[in-house]
Amino acid sequence: MRTARAKVHPRRNLPSLLMVLGVVSAPLFAGHPQPKNPKEEFLVMPGEIGHSGGRLVVSLRGEPKTLNPLIAADSRSREVIGVMQADLVHINRATQLTEPALAKSWRISANGLTYTLTLRQGLKFSDGQPLDADDVLFTFRVYLDENVHAPQRDLLIVGGKPISVRKADAQTIVFQLSKPYGVGERLFDGLAILPRHLLEKPYQEGKLGQIGAAPNQWAGLGPFRLKEYVAGQRLVLERNPYYWKADTKGNRLPYLDELIFVFVPNADAQVLKFQSGETDLISQVGAENFSVLSRQPRGYTMVDAGPGLEYNFLFFNLNDAGEKSSPEVLRKRKWFREVKFRQAVSAAADREAIVRLVYQGRGTPLWGLVTPGNKRWGNAVMPHPARSLDRARALLREAGFSWRDEPGGETALFDSDGKPVEFSILTSSSNADRSKMAALIQDDLKQLGMRVQVVPLEFRSLLDRVTQTKDYDACVMGIVSFDADPNSDINVWLSSGGTHLWNPSQTHPATAWEAEMDRLIEEQMSARTFTERKKLYDRAQEILAENQPLIFLASPDILVGAKNTVGNFHPAVLEPYVLWNAEQLYLKNVPESASR
């Protein structure tokens, strides 16, 4: 058996956020609640010691859809839930390594099938109720219940079977897998541990999805708890007095008294609020607004944290059209299923122009799913061919397409049946960057004689077209990976996955190369060493590059900002970019007299 140990991972300009396990015996600052249990085991956080007190204000691009971690799918909900909840083992967003959290240690059996996790002593939910192994058992029972439809369930199915969970004692939980899982202890990250004392009854009554946003309906293990929710305006979180982390002087974290999320409708409004000092942090800034904010900073600092894990792409509808489809739909699907057609579109896409014009140079062209922000998993031998219209035309000729001169002097592309190549590209009306990408691709493909129409849609409508009705030709979208490990995106790459966007939720792989992708992804999930997994994943990346179901375009840098009064501001390239260490953020201008 091997026991998890924290590892030193040096990072420029960022102190190691290694967690030191142990019992805090140092006296706490006046005003910080003293633990009732003398054996309360804190997780001690090295780093800059902050001041207690004050409130931090952050803007969200709209209102969170839910505070329920079982059904949260949108980024706004996840960002709020992330500071209210906690997991057993956590992926440090700065080092991208696993570290102890609610579980102070874990052991993995020699065959890789059994994980034994030990909870730290004295843990309490934000309402003061103690946590024990029964809460963990309840949590995983809910996640694995098919009737709950938790998005996390897929990650807990290993080798076609759900992970089994049992209690060894009040502090020890044993997880049994049917096959080794290459991702290891990372599988526990992001699985919020739920309060059985509050949720067991609504779960038994089938009402978990009906729980609202009242403070007495939720209790978590994160640094903050719900204080006030004003629909359409703001969400106020207050310090969790039972939080289980402390700094090296024995001060119980978090430092802040309150963390306030204000709902702001668009990016420009977020910038104005940040410039005026109404908010303290700003995240996911577009390149244009980043340039504006960087020209004359007034009491704040803007940071380009470098490439993140977001990949943007164009894809075509490869679903089975069905016998009742119109001749026009059948004709388009025939084009889209031709791999040389997709390769030609990829060859014509001007990725450098996208980075220059959409991201003002603060981004990276992409030819595969692994961005430069993920240094471990990229395939170094994959080619990055320069844009070539000549190559694109040659591929189209090989696929039976030809050109004719049209009235007005334009040249149009026609298929082998003499029909003009015309189709539309959907894009999200609320995402200016992707709308610009779609317009640039429209122009690129016009140079090949294709007539392309860009159709902006509200994001929910777009998602419904792609995953439900399948009524679309092509689409520009993006995905942000939550972890550098490839298993965070298995729903995208497995043919049965609901976000296998070009042809989702297949009963059986539609093509031989998708079947091969399934095999490679499944095998790397259970491979025991990084070298084995990397070899399999490299081949999966090559298959994607050969078949181009997604035509990868570009990845933006992580652009963020903070007031100079915010301490411990260390942006990361994994979400949440600026609040991943919310418990350590503090305000430098809070006087000692204002501290609790």
C-alpha cells in the first residue's frame, strides 16, 4: 500500500501551496472561533499571512443557475459552489497536483483497485453539524443514483461498473473499483461532500432538485457559507466559522468576513465596475478589454497568466440524418462526413489571424485538443501545418468538388452532383470572441467558394440544437477542461458521451475511427503508469487530427485583474482562475481594529 504525500512543486512568483497535515496547537487570533474539539485537525496553509476582516466583491457574468452541486453545469454556478463546498482530495489549481483536503491521507492497494481514505478529525459543516463517514457514503450514493442525473456519475463508472463505497469506521472510507483507474485519486476532486442531515429526507422524497437558495437549506465544507441571495442582483457569502484550514500562525481561515458576487450582464459592464472600484477582482477578461484596462491602471494590476485549458473549435453535424430528412439535409451530411472536406476546411482556417484579431495576440493557435497550458499531455510530434488554400483546394478536388465562375466574377464551389456548397455556422450570441471566430472562418471559406452564413443564437438554444434536436449544419464552440488530466473530458471523446458534440450519445460507434478512439480512451483510463497512458492518449490525439471531427482553432490566455489592496492574489490557469485560493485572499487595507 502507498500513502499519499504532498510534493514540492516550485512555481515562479508563487509560493508552494503544499499542505502540511497536523493538529494546530498555536493560539488563534482573538475573534477566531476556538475549536471545541481539541483534536481538531487543521490543514495548515503555508504562504503569506493575511489580515482578518473585510469584504471582497466579485462580478459574475449573470446569475448562477443553482447552488446545488448535484445539478450545476454552468460556470457561474460552479464558481459560487466552489467556495461553499469541499472535496475529499483536491487538485491544487496552481500546481495541478493532488493534495489532501477533507481526507488527510489515502492509500491505494497494490492492484490499484482499492482506495482507503481517512478523514481528518473534528470536521464540521458550515451549520456546525459534524461530518463523518456516513456523510461520505450518503454523498456517493446520491451521485451514483441514476434518478438524480448528477453529471459527476459518469466519472464514477469504472470498467462499466459503479465504484462501490463502504465505511471501515467513523473516519475511514473504502472505495472499491472493478478496474484500475489511471486518473488515481484525482477522481475525488470536485465531488462536493453533502450534508446527510439536511439532504437525506429530500433525497428519499425525490425532491433534491427542488432545493432553493435559502441559507438554511444548504450547509457546506468550503470557506464561505450563504448569507443572502437577492435574485437578479447579488449573492452574499459569509465566513464559515467551522472551516478546517489555518495559516502557519494558527489563524483559522478564511481571512475575509464576506465574499460578495454581483450579477453583471455583460463584459463591458464588468469592466466599468472594476475600473470604478465597485469590484475587487475581474476574471475571464477579453483581450480588447484587457488592453483597455492595462493602459492606465488606477489602483489595480492586470495579469496575463498565460495559456489556459480552453480550446475553441468548429465542428460539423455528423449525426445520422434519417430517411425522412430532406434532400438538402442529406446532401450536406454527405459533405460533412467526407473526411477530406473537413481536412480542407481545417487547411483553410487562418488560426494565426484568429489569435491576432480575436485575442490581440494573447492566445495560441491550436491543431489539437491539448492546449499549451497543459504541458504534460500534449503530443509533441503532431504537425502544426501552416494555412494553405492550395492544400484545401487539392483535398476538395480529391473528394469530387469543383468550381464554377458565377455572375459578378465570384467563383463558387459545387459538389459532384452540381449543387453549390452552402451551409450555416451557429455561434453563441453572448460570446463575442466566438462570434468573431465564426466571421473569420466565414471569410476563410469564402475564399474556397463556399457560401457560409453565421447564425448567432442564445447559448441555451444553441446547445439544444446541437445536443437535442440536431438541427444545425456547423457550429463554433469552446470547452474549458477542469483538469489537466484527459479524463476530465471523457464525455467529449467517448462515442457514447453526451458532449461527443459532432454525434452525441451513440449506442454504438458510428465509425471505425470512433471505435478506435473509444478503445484508446478506455485503455488509458485503466493504465497504471503515466507513460502507458500518455502513449495511448498521444495516439488518440493523432486520430482526431487525421479525422478532424473538431477543427481546433485557438486557445486564449487567462486574463485577470485585481485591486492592489488584494493580498495573496495568484491567478491560475485552471478554473476558478482567481478564487481557487479564496480562503487565503485578504484585504491589505483592513486596519487591525477592524479585524475580528
